[in-house]
Amino acid sequence: LEPVPAPAAGADFVVVANRLPVDRDTSGDEPTWRTSPGGLVTGVAPVMRSREGAWIGWAGIADEEFEPFDLDSMHLVPVRLSSEEVVRYYEGFSNATLWPLFHDVIVPPEFHRTWWEAYQRVNERFARTAAQTAAAGATVWVHDYQLLLVPEMLRALRPDVSIGFFNHIPFPPWEIFSQLPWRREILAGALGADLIGFQRPADAANFRRAARIDRGWSTAGMDIRVPADPERGTAAHVSRAAAFPISIDAEELDAYSHDPQIIERAAQIRRDLGDPAVVILGVDRMDYTKGIRHRLKAYGELLDSGALSTDDVTLVQIATPSRERLDQYQQIRTEVELAVGRINGEHSGLGKQAVHYFHHSFPRAEMTAFYLAADVMLVTALRDGMNLVAKEYVACRTGDDGALVLSEFAGAADQLTQALMVNPHDIAGLKRAIRRAVEMPKAAQHRRMQAMRRRLAKENVQAWSQAFLDELEELDEDKGGQATP
Ligand code: GDG
């Protein structure tokens, strides 16, 4: 790729992510855009407002071309994807190759050259759009595994910009990562960034080790020395790989949790559930990484043995639809629904349902009401970059009560150290943890919850994006003002 000039009127802060933070609303006479709130938007909104900000991403509709537009003080730049690219780049390479590979091969990743070809093509489109959008010397923050090649491409196109990359999902050990036929290109792609952020220190260490083994590149502390690559048009530079654990908007959730309407709604939910002594909750995308089956197995066995009874306990499992066209996702849904059906068939009574299962999504306010209504939260992921649900539950427990069962394989385990930690593969251990959570005395709940809430009040999503962008800026200053094109 050859360098291109900076645009005359560009943005000085650019977010590049697979999806734009908006949804197309075609319900009215005129189609409009609605912002879809999410952690990332909240995290970067203050930066977007204080600087000339732009967001590059796909609008979520295949084969449609949209012009850039402004919404809620953000400049949005849609990238077009054809339906073939949605199949190969998004569902294929991103979600059926990289996603399972980066989550400990819980299901086997598929390697297809046609998917890889589409992944490169789409990444180049994103990189070129970023190159046309970023002002001279701008900061560009690229997000997640769908866009791992963008940093290197952008560096070749626009050596003047400062590039950050954040990997929201785990980064696997070399022994697993090395299966990828295109491992070398993926590593070089991410290493085009000045700063590469991961959820956990272990992810960053896995990444640095991969760079050492595969490329033979030397590392010092967090830094990786990337030599010049004349063929790809990049100069020698240093790339830093470090942990920046993402978090939640604690203040907003706290405000929600104090809203009288939401508090009343939580009480109503408990009444509708039949006023059980203990409400247990699970909230996940329907994904094989989330350990929903393991959780149901443990819960089912506790009911079988009589350790728990539907006289006083119920489980609410919200599993929001996700990636439904992929085989592995249809399969996990079938397995979960079979398990729910079995448990309910064997243990439910009239007005005493063992599992309340929902395969649809809820508005934010309703989700908060569920968090408020739940005495026990189960997060049993087999592998998870962070898991924001665990942090949201804690942030909503304004009474400092409730118990969190948390998988040690979720990034959140590094911060929520007072949770009841589990290895979800150990069903006996998981059963013990669920019982402990159900029976936990109020004083112990308070002690644990208060400590976790205090920590999240400070380590919120605003602090996360600030820490990442501050470090990126420092690295940029250390570089000593490179020439702008
Ligand atoms: C990836 C990584 C990492 C879920 N159902 C509903 C709903 N949600 C919201 C939750 C939460 C978010 O979706 C899910 O975030 P998670 O972090 O739990 O998991 P992933 O979707 O897998 O996210 C993960 C994350 O990126 C951020 O870096 O933590 O490890 O896999 O906010 O509340 N929200 C609403 N209705 C629902 O039905 N409104």
C-alpha cells in the first residue's frame, strides 16, 4: 500500500469498529438512524465530544451504500459490505475462524481460503476509509478481531497517524494460535499499531510470545520491536502490547438502579416469578463460550439431589439471539433448550418453574430490573475476554447485597476478586459454589459486594478509554513528532 495524503478537513479522533453504534429504523415513513447504546460508545463519547471525532463501521445492512452523516455529536462513516462479504468476512473468518480459535477452540475453527481473501479485502476497505477520514497526525483507535489487519494497512497508508488497537476477546496461547494458516499476517497486522490493548495481562503476554516465536522479533517489557517491511511499506517501529481491562458505565447503572420505576419493576418481576426465596440469574448472548450448558447441568443436578428445590429457588436464564445463521450457534441453542426442557419437565410445578428461559433481548431498563431482582448471578463462561454482565450486576447492587458466581476464565475475574470463583468445567465445584451463593449470609454478601462496587466505581469505562488513549498519546510523544505527509 502506498501512502496517501491526509484529507483537507479530517477528524482528529477516529474510531474504527466492525459496527457503527447505530441501527437503521425503518418503522416510520422516513427511515432514520437510532443510536444503539453499548459499552464502547459510552467509553469514547467524552473523547468524541471534546475532539473532532468520527466513527467508521458497517451499518448492519448488507449491499447498501450510505453516505456519512452526523448523529448525537458523532460523525458516522458507513462502510459497505456485500452479502457475500457478510458470509465470508463476518460470519466466516471473524466468527467461525478467529472467534473459536481465540476462545480456546471450544468448537473447532474452520479455515477457508475464500474467507481469508474476503477478510483481507474488507480490512483494506476499512483501512482506506480510515486513511480518508483521519486528519494529519490524528489518533485512530481500531477495535476487535474483525479488523486485525487494519493497523498495519493504515500505517502504510498514513504513517503520520497514531494507531491504537483494542482486542475485546482473549488472545490464545501460541500452541493454539499457531494453527491459523495466516498467523503471520494476523500478527503483523495488529503490530502495525503503536499500542495494542488486551483485556488481561495473560492475553498481552500470549501476543508478545507469539510475536517472538513466529516472527523472531525481540520484546522488552511490554514492547515489541517491529522491523521495517519495505514490501508492505512500513518503517521500523515499536509496538506496545499491554492490558487495559474494559469496564462499564458504573454511574449510569447506579442511576438506573436508583430509579423508582425500575425498583418497582424489579419487585414486580419477583412477584411474577412467584415470590421465590432466591432468584438466580444468567444473562448471556447465546454463545458456546458462555458455559450456559455447564450452568444448567450443575443447577439441574442440585434439583435432582434435593440440595435445591423449586419451592424456594428459580433460575432466570436470558440468552439473547446471536449469530443465528452459524451451525455452531444453532447447535448450542438446541442443546440449551433441550436442557431447559428436561429440567422444567422434571422439576417444575404449577407456579413453580425451575427455569424461566428467554431467547430474546430486553430493553436496558428491563435488564437492570432483572439485575436488581436477582439474589445470585451466574457467570460461567468457558472463556471470555472480559464479561461485562458480571460487572453490570455488581454495579447495580445498590444495597450491597447479592452473590456473584464467576468463572476464572472470564477477564472480569481479575477485577472482581471477591466473587465466588469457579472452574465451570468442574461441575462438582460449580454446584458447591451455587449452593454457597444461595446460602451466603447477608454480612458476607455485603463485605464482598461492597469491595467490588467500590472498585468498579473507579475502574469504569471512562477510566478504561482514558487510560488507553493517554498511553497512546505518551507513546506518540516519545516518537518525537514524525513528519506529516
Ligand atoms: C465481547 C467479549 C467483552 C445482553 N443481553 C441483552 C443486553 N446485553 C448486554 C449486556 C452486556 C453486553 O450485552 C454483553 O457483553 P459481554 O461482555 O457480557 O459479552 P460479549 O457480547 O461476548 O462481548 C466480552 C466485551 O466484548 C467488551 O469488551 O467483555 O468478553 O466477548 O452489556 O448487558 N443488553 C440489553 N438487552 C439484552 O437482552 N439491553
